[in-house]
Amino acid sequence: MTKDLFEKRMEHLKKSYEQMPSHRSERDVIKKLKKQQRRPKFQFRPIAYVASILVVFFISGVLVASSGLFGSQQSANPTPPAEKGLVSQGADKNNTSAEQQQGELEKSNQDNPGNHGGNDSSGTSGKNSDEEGGSNSTREDPGSNSSNGKKADNKDSSDTGKKRSKSSKTHSPKAVIQKAMQALDTSVPKVSPTMVPVDEGKYLTALTQSSTDSYKVNLFQTSKPVPVNDSSLEHIGSNQKIGVFGASLYGSEAEAKKKVRFFKVKNGKLKLSSDITARVEGTAGHAHISWNEGRWLMEVNSPSNPSDVYKGYGSNKQVAKKMVAYLEEHYLPAPDRHGVIKVNLSKKSPEITIRWQEGKTIHYVKTQQSPIAGLKMVVEN
């Protein structure tokens, strides 16, 4: 081998060695291998992007064409009469909905100029539909009149119900008693009934009288509401009178005590309940049943002749037992001194009278209703 050839090969070998990559450690080699194994980054592809945009425009055109067809069908098929009535009731909602649809159509026209002509037709159709709906709100058709008639009937019914409710509150027994008490001008302590029973469908009213040392409230029931102290009550029939309550002020407690006429019942043999017995006696053509409950004296008086007895309350024994049973669950007011309850079963003047003493004042309640109705007027709630 010649010297020149040897030098050329050595020079070539040297160059090849210099081109080989040099690595100082195993870490560099592993790092380079990992770098080579990494996936290439996403590359922007214009063709795919353009194709996607074309697909979007195509779908938008189809939707716009469909909406235009739907609007033309609406204009071709007018709303039936029953639906027109609903439109007139909700005109504001329909107008708002139509404006939203019009805005969407205009936005579609701007996004897709190629379908501008189709959008114009749909917009015109929608406008015609809106105008037809607007005319429905003012057009007099059977459906609209029926709807408006129903609304008017409902309003009239509602107003009537409110008036009845207001009237029932204004003329309720409680409201009438309050007005009657306010009309009294007296220095006597005022005590009103806890309730006044009134027949169904009737109204309570009152006629008051008062002075410095007494007051009196006459109670009536009428078929129509009548104001308290109305002039017509001065000539009202006695059959409409429910009863009366009031009070009187006397000069002393001793004088007031004489008006009550309380006494202690002894030697009672008629058993009215497990712990109450009554005394039965007859005097001057009348039978008397009497008993005590606390500071109260109870008396039931009836004629000895059965033909003179008022049958509406029941027999004297039945009335006495009903009163005892009712007072086992309800409480009479505790009088300052004493109180008396008398039931008269005479056919001429059936009545229950309740009196009780508070110092110099005697309070009283009288009613032609049943004895239980009279007790309801004074028992505590």
C-alpha cells in the first residue's frame, strides 16, 4: 500500500469519527431516546378547517329554509277561533315570542348571505302571522267573546264573593255586638255576651238604650243585614227578637243583692248527675226544680197543667239534666256575690233569664231561645 493511499484512508476515517455523536453519559443517551420517541405536535391543516366551515354553513341554510317553510304554513293555516281567544288573552307573550323569532331570522340572514332570499320570504310570512295575531287581539270573533265573557263572569263571581265575605264579616254577630257596645253612653261597667246564636241564613242586629246608671241592648235576627240602631228596628216584629242583655247600677251592694234572690238548696232528691241533686216541689200550679252549682242557683219552672207547658225545650227534668251536662264542660262567670239562672217553661212566655251580681251592678241576659242557647251567651270561651 502506498503512502498516499494510506494517508487518504486515515483522513477519511478521521472525518467519519468526527461526525459520530459523542455522549458523555448514559443519562444523555436515555434523554435523547425519549426525545426521539415523542409524538409530533398537532399540525394545522387548512383543508379540514375549510371543510368544517362549509358543513356549518350548509346546516344553517337547511335550518333557515325549514323555518321559512314553517312560517309560510302558519300564514296558510290561520289560527282557529278557539286558539284566537287564547291569543287575545296572552297578546304580550305572543308579541315577545314573535320578536325573538324575527331577531333569530335576521341573525341567520347575516350569517348566511346565500339564503337571503329565502329568509326574506320567511320574515314576510312571520310578519303576516304577527299582524294576523294582532288583528285577533282586536277582532270580535266568537272565541274571543267567549273567553272575555268567561273572564268577566269569573271577575263578577270573584267580586260577589269578596262582597259577601266583607258583608259577612261586617254583619257577623261579633261585629254587631261590638258596634252595639260602642253605641252605649253609660258609666256602668259593660259586659257583652260571649256569643249570640243566630239561625242559619239570618243576620244579627241590635237596638240599644243607655243612661248614666243602666244600659240595655235588644237583639234581633233579620233576613237581610240591618244596621245597629236603625229606625226600622223600633217597629220590628216580636217574633224576630232573640233576646236582650244589659246592666243596672244600684245605690249599694245590699240593694243589688235583693235583685238576685239567691238561696241555698237543701234536701235535694232528684239526681241530675253523679254529684248534683235537685229539689222538686210544687206551688201555686207550678212545678219547680232547683239546685246549686257553686255561687249559682238554677231553677226550672213549669206549669202543673201539661197543656200549658211549652214543649219546645222538653220536660222540666230533661231541661235540668241538659243544663247540668252542658255546664260540666263549660264554665259560668264567677260572680262577685251570687248569680241566678231561671228557665220558664210556660207556653205563654218561654224564656231563660240569667242574672249575676258584681258589687253594686247587676248584669243580666234574657232570651226566648233554648236554655242551652242562653247559657252559650254567658259561659266563658
